[in-house]
Amino acid sequence: MQTLAFDGRMGASGDMLLGALLAAGADRDRLAVVEDHLPVRYEARSVTKNGIAATAVSVRHEGTDAADEGKSEDDGHGDHDHSHDGHDHHDHTDHNHDHADHSDHSHDHNHDHSHGHAEGHGPERTYAEVVALVESMDLPGTVERDALATFERLGEAEASVHGTDLDSTHFHEVGADDAIADVVGVALLVDDLGPERVVTTPLSTGGGEVSMSHGTYPVPAPAVVEIAERADWSLRGGPIEAELLTPTGAALLAHYAEGVERLPTLRVEASGYGAGGYDFPDHPNVLRAIVGADRGGLGREEITVLETNVDDVTPEVLGGLQDSLAQVGARDVSVLPATMKKSRPGHLVKVVVKPEDADRVARRLAEETGTLGIREHGAGHRWVADREIRRVSIEVDGETYEVDVKVGTDDSGEAFDVSAEYDDAAAVAAETDRPVREVRRLAEESVDASEE
């Protein structure tokens, strides 16, 4: 399985993602479609961050004069007031501006000075206007869907923070040309690399405070927290008192990436570093991307666990819980013996459910057992194998019989567990006067032979 892995220990932003993807081998020419539809140009250059060679990407706007460009490049990444151009940033999203390596002054000064840095440049747009613009860019279908899904995450985060709805959300900096170039550019470069799986380690937010037009807010910014709540990965504070994770970076990774605690085992094929805007004494401000193949993993699904203690439920009712609760959405049911108060014998019932099914399953559990209280444990997720039933033919004493076999596979399709269905094997065993164990072995070996 081809995997794209990000190391989030220094956070992420739109420009860092662009740089990391280019450094890991994505084709710069894929970005031309954005330059054809927006008055911007992507500028990639090599920089060094604490001894690490990285790629810094700037989005430059056509037609800005050299004086404006110099001002943009001289501004520190963390020194911007978040009320640029007099805008009231009620729906402000990208607090870190997500763009050029402003604090690294080793810029290539031979570039065309008719291109100024596009930070916050261009019109502010409503969510609907951003959607219409992206749809007008003639992007490949998957790229358009990914870009629109990212903007939807940004819009929903803004709406939640400010108590509005998605349709009435106005993007200020995130609706500007440069931010659209970031989101669509990342979608194009991920599509070019074509990974089957994208993962990220926990994303560092930084710390301290960030200034906005409505006041000073602690890092992470409110929109980042909203996005993280709907993402698969986790946040961690530090290691620097600065804003490391921007809403644009968070939204892109929330759309693409599955959270992992550590980098997976990969046969590395390419890697690269995208440069961030700050310079720190002891921490290279880079986002690392690694492309490689792994053996495939188990799928992840969100779950929660319901449990209750009972001491007056008959064995017949307990025995029927598996089928009864499965009818309303339970994924698994366990009944464990327990010692209750005053040393009375009882049982602990544990039920694995999808979060959206929890209310319905809890109601059925109460109805079946008469319990007066059900606890919920936020287990978060579980790893699950893909499962399929295969009908195989086996030969016993010259006669052919059919047996169902359950096959468990990882998400690359590699089988790691094969188990013949007991009832089918028992029926064949009774008819042939053979041990059930032998019939199951023949059926399972039949599946193994078909895989070769």
C-alpha cells in the first residue's frame, strides 16, 4: 500500500504542505491550472532551517509593486495584526497566514518584482463564492471534491465558532486568492502523488497567544479547535510559544489524513521537508513528508462502549442479548461474570456500538435487562479487518462438498486469518463421518491454495 505520512511535530500550514509535497516528488507543473485561473504564481525555493534543507513556497500576486512586496516579505510570520486592510475578521480563519517563509531572509531577490506576495490578497468571498470559483477551475473530479471538502470544513468551523450557518459564512483571508491557491494546490499535489493512504502523527499547535481584530486569543485558534474536533488525528501543545498549526493546514489534514501515534513502518521511496515561516533557535520549523509502501493496515472505525451491571437477569435473556442488540446496531456484545455488592453473583454486559447507534442500543439494553443505568465509555475507535465469506469446494472420499469460509484481510487485501464456518463443517463431518477439525482444515487450505 502506497502511504503518504506527515510528521506533525512542528504543526502544519498550507504553504508547509505545498513545500513538503513538492520536496517529496510531486510535480510542480500540476499547479499551472491554478495560475491559469487566478492572478497568482507559486514560487518555490530552497531554504535551510536549522541545518535541514527544505522547500519554501510563496504564493505571489500579479501586479503588486516592489514596495508592497518588500513590506510583505519583511513582516514576521507571527507579527501580523489579524485585522488586515481594515477588515473586521469576524469569520477570520487563517491566523498564521499560512504562507511565505517571511522570517527567512534568504529570499531569491532575482524574481520578477511585479509579483508581490499574495498574503490576504484579492477579494474576500462568501463560502458560496469560493465554491463557485473552485468549480469554475476545470479541475480533475477528485481534486475538485477534495478542495471543496476542505473549504466545507473551514466554513463549518467558522460557522460554529461564530454561531452562524455555512451559507452565511464569509471568508476573509481564507477566501482570498492565496488561500484558495494553497488549498487547491495541495489537492493537486496529493493527487499527483496518488497515495492510497495518508497519515499524520499528532499535530503540534504551539502556544502563547495570537492577536485578532476581536482581541487576543490563546493558541490554538478557535477554528483550529473546531476542525480538530471533527478530525481523526490528535493535537498536542508546544513545543514553541508561537502559532504552529493554522486552520488551513488543519482543514487539509482533517480531510486527508488518518491519525497515528507514530510514523508507520514504511519502505521509504521519497521524502522531503516543507518550510514554515518562523525561525527558532533549537527547532527546525519544517513539516516532513514521507512516501513509501507498507504492508497495509487494519481499518479504523469510530466506536463507543456501553456497559451495565445486572444481578437479576435470567440466563435466557442474557443469551439472547447478542441477537437482540445486533438488530438495533450493536457491533459486539460480551457478558462477563461479576461479583456484585454483598457478594451477590451478577454479570457485566459490555456492548460495542457506533456512536450514532448508542442511544438506540442503550434503550434496547435497558428494555431487555431492566437495568436502571448504562455507562458510556468513549473508546474512540477500534481497528477492524475487512471480512468476506468465500464459498469453497472440498473433496472427501471422491465427493464434493461446499463450505463457507470467513477470510479476514488488511486494507491492502492481504489475508491474515482464514476460518471455516463451524455449522457448514459440522454438516459435512456428519455426512462423511470425519472429524469437524479435519473438514475445517480442508476448507481453510482450499482458500490458502487459491491465494497462491
